Amino acid sequence: MKSLKLSNEAVSPVVGVMLMLVVTLIIAAIVSGFAGSMVSSSSITPQAIITAEYSQANGMVITHAGGDSLPMSQIKFATMPGEVMGSDYLQFLYDIDMSGINYTASDGESKAIMNNATGNFAKSGFMPGEVLTISRDNCKDSVTTQAEIDALEHASRNNKYTDYGIVNTNAAVFWGTLDSDKFKYFSGYQFMWHENVGKYFYLIVTDENGATISKTKVTIKA
């Protein structure tokens, strides 16, 4: 009768594999827990559908067409000329002054959403279905009347014509005559300039961290 010889040669590899498996599971659990805490502690960018209409005659209307409610103190509105307005369109991104944006209060009166002097918000949130407005004067970035054109024609380096609003101020450079190279360049990016009817710009809404909530193409109407 043959005797059986017991051997430990296969034990070490098996134990080694088991230990590696246990260590892998522990590491995976730690990483998963860490990632979960990061997600829960970091802010999540709101999702909202924001539409807008713009006319040179009446200004801009901004509508919250659906999605998350947006805290006014944690969002920013900005405009940027469209690609069709010129190759330098990216240079004209401009944050809209919140004090120039209005909402309709419960008494039917149009009021600014923010007090420019105190920085306090009269309206705390932008809710689905609500509408905000920006007046024509606050949308103004170009000469539109004969009196303004006359003032521009007589302007000098020491008397620069700067009667403009809050929506596209980076493009509101009026010094010079209407046929000057400077005027021709900047007017190409001005929303109120009559030759830009039919072109478009972007209304961009971001959160307090700069993450984009909405980017809407807005056609310029007369």
C-alpha cells in the first residue's frame, strides 16, 4: 500500500491570491467612499432651459422655460456676440449688471431684481415659467438717433460719447465718425446697430462657480 505524501506547495499561491483579492476590495471600498463624499460635498450645476427674445425697439425678455429653480444670488447673465458678427466675437463677452434686470412684482410693477447700492436681491429666485426683462435703454450699445449721431460726429478724445446700457458694453465704443475704422469695427459687434438685424448673439447663464447652466442663441430683431 502506497503512503500519501502531503505537500504545502499549492497553499502559498492560493493564500497570496486571496490576500490580493481582499486588499483590492478594501481599496475599492475606500475609493468609492471617498468619491461619494466628494460628490455629496461638491455643488451640482443646475439644469434649466432659458430662452430670450431681443429687439432693438423694446430690449430683451428672458424666460425660464423649464428645469431647476435658480437662486438669483448664485447665477450670472452674460452676452457674447455671435460668430456671424465678426472673428473677434469671443473678446466681447460681457456680464450683465444684475441691477438692470427687472421682474414683475405681485403688485404688477416692474422692479429691479437687485439693489445696486446695497447688493441685496429683491427677488431671491428665477423660477420655471417666470420672465425677466431688460429695458431698451439698458440694452443700448450703439447710436440710434440723429442727436446721438451728431454727438458722436462732434466727439473728441476728451469728450468720448459713452451713453450706453449694461448688456453689451464691451462693444459700445463710439469715439470717431461713422466712417472711421474704429466705429466700423465696433459697430459690427453692437446689438443695436441697424446693420446687425437678423444676426444673433448668445445669452449665457452660469452658476457661481462659472459652470454653464444655459447658452441660448438670440436673434436680433428690429
